[in-house]
Amino acid sequence: MKQTQLLIKLTFALLFSLSTASLWGQSNGNISGTIQSDAEGPLVAVNVAVRGTSQGATTNESGQFTIANLSPGTYTLDISSVGYKRHSEPVVVAAGQTVKVDITLRQTATSLSEIYVRGEALNRENNTITVDIIGQEEIQSLNIEQPLRLIEQVPGVDLVAYRQGGVADQFSIRGFGGGGHAGEAGVEIDGISLNEAEGHSDGYADLNVLIPLNLKSMKVYKGPSSVLFGRFAQGGTLALETRKGGNYQDVSVTGGSFNTFDAQVAIGKGIPLGASDHQLQTNLAFQLFRTDGYSENSETLRGNLTGRFSYDLSDKTDIALSLRGHSSEWNAPGYISETQFEDDDRRNLQDPNGENDGGNKQFYTQRLDLNHSFSDNLRLLVFGYAVQQEFTRFAKFGFQPGGQSERFNTRDVYASGASLNGYSELSGISINWIAGLEYYSEQTERMRWATEDRVRQAQTQDRLFTIQSVSAYAQGEFDISPYFRPSIGLRYDTYFGSFEANDPGQDAVDDQIDGLYNVSPKVGVRSTLYEGFDLRASVSNGFSLPNSALKYEAGLDLGPVQLWQYEVGATYLPNHWLELDVAGFILDSSNEIVENPPGSLEFFNAGATRRMGVESKIALTPLPGLRLAGTFSYIETEITNNPEDNLEGKGLTGVPQTIGTLDISYVTSSGLGSRFRFRDVGRYFISPDNEASYEGYTVSHLSFFYNFNKQSSREGRIFMEIQNLFNARYAESVFGSVDARSFAPAPLRNYSVGVRYGF
């Protein structure tokens, strides 16, 4: 421990010295401005690069950008965005001043040569569905060590943190409370699905394998609205993308309460190869995280390593190899009773009958991409990837003596596919389109033992699952007029596979998936009534498969659960300092089997259900450096038809009725700033009969920071975080019954300090 503390101190001293030295240099200047479309208003995610340097920026949802700490002189800004003509802008930077530039980009035939992720060819300005985007600068400003914390910035999404070491946390999205843990939301990174078909639980997805510093963006698709995602996209999909290309060297080091230490490194560099003009582009990242944890028996250690190597074979063809590795081991405190939760002297201890819960995981992926541009308006993306995983967890869910079990899974995944991404014109109508075909194969070996303090007793399960799917999808966006821009999509999924069970003391089982498929239409329209004010509406179908072994029992004749989402929304961007978005939805399902709590292997038939809600977000920048942002969502869930009459009319478990957030940040022209974040999660049911519920919680966080390049944090910052500022007693995970609620307590007030620096 002393060596770790010394390492932290030395790292802080070195990086602080580097930042201090830069302040003694000459007085530099800044560039800030707004980029908009000639037809669509402010543009988000536009790349702004300073020619001849490694500096640049990406516009936010108001179309704004800032590039700070430039030496006085004349520069050229190179501005690019898919679907718009490239633009170059000369700028003269004076010492100690900020030069303002406002630029309008002209829509043109889409150049797809820089598309690497499927779906990017579709124009975001024509979206008929709700997609929340968290960009790189926002990701890095949050000082997080776990990417799933990003979803707290998204309206209508609730994080359910189990705080059980390396166990994946759960989240609620559009009324589906088993996101990330019970297959009710899709999760993928660079097109690699993190959802496990039959592992820890059906659809389990662990974001602990990702490195926050290496992320470029997170897109949150709401509901089963996109043709890009199939089986697990019930409540929506988290699509994360890592950094590609560029020259950068970023380091982040954080230390805090409970002997927590997090170190992250991300490097991007082009390496010349021989006499060729083409370079080998490398993107590497590393993370080491350890903590003793807030609760007794909650030590965690994990390491992540990732690399991407890409090369332009020609001006039209490029190839990339991506590798990822993860290893972790942890202890877990288990869950405690309500009486213990209310006792401040005992809430960080294990339950008296708790055992030595915990586990370990090894996870590896390899992906190969080969992309070819037939023209500026037609690009082919071809991929293949593999996943290998071994996962062990020791866990118990009750308070009685005994009851611990060991869950051991191995997974092997192989997937491949291709998509055509195009731009066309037909009788003066612009069309962005995508068409793709994918194959997926996964084999899972699942073992279970009854255990006592991690010592195996009787074996309870010995099962082998194999599942393969073939999927085809296509979507077109038709820019007929500003008032009428329809989108039409279709997805087809079909499944094959087998299930073998040799559970001790039980008859052997050998079943096959028989004729399981789904056709999912998606239609919508977007309309710009006037500049800055857009309306959207969509209807989309989705599905989920019967849970676990049930999908293999042909005699049960269980088809996919049908989901229909109806959504309307409005976006209002009247100027550079205000942005507003509101969406309302109805989401109906035909026949749900719900795992409660997720991961417990305890199920109940929820029957036909309905979810209705409203999600809203607003952001204001009334003064330079001051930003106020807030979200609010309201949702009602209902079981509309059920074999058990007493469940009809009841609400679904694990779904907060209201979620509200407030985020206030201010940074001075010198780079000093602070940020206050407030989150209120309303009441939700924890038992199917709705007799047991959790009242929710309110928590606040405060941070102070200094940006090395003034009002932008792009080049790094020093920060201090105060988590749970007002010492609230709360839990992000609660389940059970009226007489026996189980809690995973969140820490009381705690602290962290750190530095992120870009060399």
C-alpha cells in the first residue's frame, strides 16, 4: 500500500510540474465558435482540426467548439462532417484573446471514406428516433473509472449498482429494468456485442472490460428502434466507440477513499512504413484499477489492455486489427438487511450470515475489419470477430445460513458480417441508406455448485448451450423536403442451436431450437418546421427470445416476445446557448418472462405489458463558461394481461417512476472551475405484487478542477471530487419483499483527487 501511495504522489508531482511549467510560457490565445448546416441548424460531432498540429475539437449539441492554448499566429481550421462539404477557415490568434468564428457547412453528397462503424452513414439530422450521444470531451470531464456511469447523463435511464466487485451492474431504460444483467438492453463496443447469450444470465453485459479514457462516444438508442440491433434491444442499446486515428498521448491517474487507485493511458500515433505515404495507425490503451471498497470484503483488482492497428492498403481500401484483454478478481460483500442498512455503524459490514462471495474473470476479443470505398458515395464494411471468456462467481442472495453457489461459465463467440453504406439521389431526393448481413455463433458451458465459503459441495448444473443467428437489415432515409424526411427500415433474425443438460440426479436433456425467427419493421418521419425546431415520430417493432433453456424446448411452442414502440419527439435549438429535447413513448410487449432480481434465476410471468413515458432534457449556456443542464423523465408501467388475475394492473419491478438530474458547471477564463451534479431517483416496486417497494434516493456530487488549456478540458485537468456531498444514506440496488428487503449500500461521503494530462 505504501508503494501505491508513493506512486500516486510521484505521478501527481510530475504531472503538476509539467502543467505549471506550461503556465510560465507566453500568453496564448483561443479559438471558439459555432458550426451549423445551411439547412439543419447547429451541427453536433463536427471535427475541427488545426492544420499542422495535434490540436482540435468536436462540436457539442449546440454546434459549439473551443480550441484553447494556441500560440499567437495564423492557423487554418479544417472542418469536416459526414454529409457536408469540407471547409477550411484561416484564423489569426492574438496573445491573450479568444477569436470567434461562425461557420456554415453546405450539405453535399456524402463522403463515406472515414466510416468505420456500421450505421454512421445514416444522417443524424434525419433521425426519426431518439438517440442520446455522449461525446469524448464529456466522457473525459466526468473523471470515471467505469463507463456504465455515463448513462446517468441520459434522460430516462437509471443505474442499479450492485457494488459486488466485478459483477456487471444493471440499468433501467424505457421501463425495462434488467438492462445489462437480464438481456433487456443491448450493449456493444465497436460492433462487438457484450451481451452473453447464455452465460451469467441471458443477456448479461459487463462494461468493466472497457477503458473510459479510450472512448470516443456512447450512443444510447431508446427502445427497439434501430435496424442495427436485434435480440437484446428491448429497452434500447448502448453503442460505444473507441478512439481511432489521431496523434495523442493521454494519461489519467486518480486516487481516493477506500484506498482506490485508477491509472489509465491512451496513445494514438501514426508510424511511417518505408517509402509509402501510408502510415500504420496505432491506438493503444491501458487501465489498472484497484480498491478496498466501501464495504467489508469488497476488494477489487482489474486490468484492461486494448490495441487497434490500422493501415490504408490504398486510397480506397483499409484494414484494421483490434485486440482487447481483461482480467479481474474481486471479493463481494453480498447484500444486507434493512435493519443493518439503517445502522451507520454496521452498514459497511457483511451480513452476519454472509460468506466469502467474489469471483474472477478473463475476457479477450479479436476483430478484423476490411473496408473498401467503391466511390465517395458507396462504402463496404466487412468484419469478423471472436470472443473468449471464463467467468467464476460465488454469490448468495438471502440472509439465512448457507445458500452460496458457484457459477462457472466459459464462452466462445465467432461472428462475421458486411454492410453497404451509401448515398444516392433519385429524382432530386437525397437518400442515405445501409444494408447488411451478419452471422453470430456462441457456445457456452455453464456449471453450478452449491458452496460454503467458496468450497464446492454438490454439483447442481452441467449444461452446454450453442446458438447461432443469421440477421439481415436495411434502412433508407429520404430527404424529400425539410418538412418531410421519412425513414423506412426492416430487420430479419433467425436462430438455430442446441441445448444439452447433464445435471446430476436429473434426466439428460438434448433439445434443438426449432424455427425461431422475427421480422422487425421500423418506420418514422422527421420534419423541420423552421430552423432550429424539429419534430419526429416513429413506430418500431422489436423482440426478445424465451429465456435460457425455454427457447430450446420445441414442444412449448414459444415464439419471440413481440415489442411495439410508438414515439413522438421534438428538438428545439433556437440559438447557441439553448438546447431542448422532449420525447414521449408507448412500448407494448406481448408476453414477458421477468427475472427478479436480475441474475437470481428466479422468474415470474409478467404477461402482456405496457410502458408509457416522457423524457426531457435541457441545456443552457447563458454566460461564457457557465453551463446548466437538466433531465427529467416520468414513466408508468402496467401488466395488461396475465394468467394470474391478481397481477393485472400491477407495475413492473425495478423501474423508477421519476428520474431527475441537474448539472451546473462553471469554468473561468483562467481554467479554474467547479461542477455540481444532483440526481433524484423516485420510488419503484421490488416485488411482482407491488406490495414491496423502494422509496428511491437523492444524491449530490461536487468537483473542483483546473483545466490546463483554460475553458476546455481537452488537454487535461487537475480535479478533486466529493461524492455524496450531503452524506445521504441510500442504495442503488434494492430487492426482496415487504418483510425482507435486501440492500447494496452506496458509500457515504467520500473523496477522490486526480489528474488527466495530454502530452
